Amino acid sequence: MKKLLIADGTNIMYRSFYGIRPLTNQSGLHTNAVYGCVTTLSKAVEDIKPDSVAVAFDLPTPTFRHKSYDGYKATRKKAPDDLTEQIEYVRRTVNALGLHAVDCEGYEADDILGTLSVLGEKDGYEVYILTGDRDVFQLITDKTVVVYISNTGHIIYDRAAFREKYNAEPPIMVDIKALMGDSSDNIPGVAGIGEKTALKLISECGTLEGVYHKLQSGEASFSPSVTKKLIEGRESALLSYDLARIRCDAPISVTPASLSYEGFDRSALRALFAELGFFKLSERFGLSDEDEKVDDASGSLNIPKPTELTSDDIASFNAPPAVAVDESTIYIAKDDKIYYTQIDGEMSQTFFKKNSVVCHDYKALYGKLSAFGIESTCAFDTFLSAYLLSPGESSYELPRVSMTYLSENINPKNAAEEAYVICRIEEAQRKALIRVDEEAEVKGSAKLSDVLYSIEIP
């Protein structure tokens, strides 16, 4: 039988943000929510092996629940900026993973889960709902199970597992919440009725309707206190029931068949992981093997033809140029031009007397130049900058750093290409340092650029 996986993208995103320590990429963008979504969704796809996949998201606009009750979710704090800046990247990641993001104006992610589960069952799918929200348990049927995300792992709740835990049928989750309310969604329920009493009432009467039928018919054996609360809270209970019930008729424009899963988009995922600094994930997904890097590099660099360095060229450099050397030649990249001169020639001595340089790993460059008696000074080191912006990585080789800052798999084949790539990386890293320094200034902490120029480069 075909399988349909429906994931609660909004719930997974929030769980990831609050459950994973803060992470940032080289530009200071927070990435922990994106990271958690990647690992959670990819594991579910790997375990379930679905034929179709949807990831449901809330929209920032009001839903029918907000319109029917002004207090709905009114007690929730606004999402922190560190999370909202990741939403765009979460959606991009979903697409790059080959999954389908689904939302619906006026409805919540839960309603999309409910609607797609009904459509999936109708079309002959086994339906799996991935979420960390127990509200969705009301959707469990003989053909729909909930893969519940707990702190200890994923737990499968089918109808039998639900009965064992709650001694009732899945739809009663709505009736229970109608009585006890829900503080997280600010659903009022019946004042004074908690979970224990709500479970007892529904166990005795079957449904919310059954509770009030017994109350009105005089068949109830409720205590005077509970009876009073139920009578006074009847309208609130009915409203709460309507707020808690997941709709299964949201006007979405997709079908289970249109959500087919064909695997992830290697190119899009590689570029996105590079931008986000997810190098270990890139390795886990098989996106960083050397064959692909070499193949990609063959068509990614279209460098200008190097010209021989002159005194006029040296005089024109108004900022430190990028430099790379091979056994006999120095290559200099500046303003989309590349120059060359012999390492043991007079022009090279003139160049280094008048210019400090931008390079990748100045320590190595210094050693090569010193062998020819050339004294040099470093203005900017893309190797050191990469380390400071993203400490703890296993490698800062030029191809990997180019992935991070240029979102390209570039493996320079010679020193001319190397100088050109360093020049491009420098520009991107300087912008990243400015962003990180601005954030540090707000927090009153030390600027990263000060560490680079005052400690690391010297």
C-alpha cells in the first residue's frame, strides 16, 4: 500500500528552535531551527519511506479560530527574531529535500494535516502524521497513525496504542480539551475543570454532548461543585470544542498524488547547506565528495586571462589585492583582473614593498616568499577569517570555504584561479564580519574584526 507522510512543519520548527542550542552560520544567521527540521524530516523519510510527503505550515495571518474568539492564542509571545529569520530557510530546506510545503489562508497546519489525512485514506494511502503536538491524536484512525516526536525519540500511536494510554477512542481528545481547556492555545474550557476531572467525565459519558445530555436529563451523578461549573461553563465548553476540533475540509489545492516524493535536489541542497554552514550534514547526505567538487569546478570559474604585472598596475592598487603563488610565479587578483610576475624577479620585490596582501593561509605564503628573500605583510587572511566566523569546523581548505561564502563547489586548479577565488571570498567575508560586529556592538561584546586584525593576523 502507498504511504503518505504529513509533517507538522510549524511544530517541528518551534521544537527544533527551543530544543537545540543556538547555532549560527558564518554570517551570523541563526540556524538551529533549520538544522532540527532537516534532521527530523530526513529521519522520518528514511524510516517510513513514503510515496508522497507534505510539510504543513501556519501562516502569519488570522485563522477562522481567531475570528470566532479574540482570545485564541492571545497569550502567546511573539516569536523571537532569532526564529523568524529562519522561517524562509526552513521552507527552502523543505523544497531542497524534495518535500512539499503546504499552507492555507485562514487555516492552521493542523487543519492541513486533517484534510490531507482524509484525502490520503480516501485515495488508498497509509497515512503517517509527524508532529510533537498531542492535539493531532484526534486524527488517529485505522489507516492514520501519529508519529509523535518526544524527547526520547519517535513514538508510533495507532488506535490500539491510543486506547492503551487513554482508555478511550482518539476523537475524545477534542471533548477532553473542550472541558479542561488549553493554556498554550488560550482555549478557555470550563473554569475549574482540570484534566483529571475532564477525563473522568468523558469516560463516564463518552462525549461532551453526553456530559450535557446527562446533566440536562437529571441522570448525572456529578458532585454539586462540578455540576455548577458545567452549567456556568456550557457556552465556553461549546466554544472550546469548536476551537479544539481539527478541520478536515481545508480548501487546499493539492492531492496526495501531487505530493509525490522523488528524492532531494542535490544541487539546491548542496548550495543551501553551504550557505548555512551545515558541512557535516553535507557529508551525511553525500554532497561533498571530491569527484563532484572537481566536476563542478570545471565549469564554475570563468577567470580573465592573466596579464603581466607592470609598475603602472602596482600604482593602481588602492586596496590590498589577493595573492597566490606556485613554484615560480606570483598571481595577483584585483577588480576582476589577474596579473602575474615571476617570483624571483625585480617586479615582485617592488610589488611586496608597496602592497600588503590578501591571501588564504598567510603562514604558508610567508614561507614560500621568504625562501626567495621577499618580505611581505598580510592585510587579510581568508583562512583565519573563516576560522573566526565558524570555529570548530574540521577543515578550512579553500574549496570548503568557497562553499560557505560563494555557495559554489570551487576547487581551483592553479594559482591564478586560487587568487581569483580568494578575492571573491574576501569580499563576502568582510560583509559577514560587519554583520557579526554589528550584533556584537548591540550586545556589548568584543568585535570579531578586532580579534582578526589585532590578534590572529599579527
